[in-house]
Amino acid sequence: GWYKECFWQTRRHIASVTLDYIQSHIKISIRVTLFQ
């Protein structure tokens, strides 16, 4: 039903936001490591 659909869209959204956060964090970590 609509509840399950909403649940999956929310999880997909959270997953993509989390991935974006992790990727940007990794880029910052690499930059910090290189310039130390």
C-alpha cells in the first residue's frame, strides 16, 4: 500500500543523503591527509 511505498522512498532518501555525507567526509579527510 501507500505506507510501504512511502517507507521505501524515505529509506532511499536517507540512504542517498548518508552516502553524500560519507563521500564529502572522505574527500575532506583525503584533502587534510594530503596537506599535512
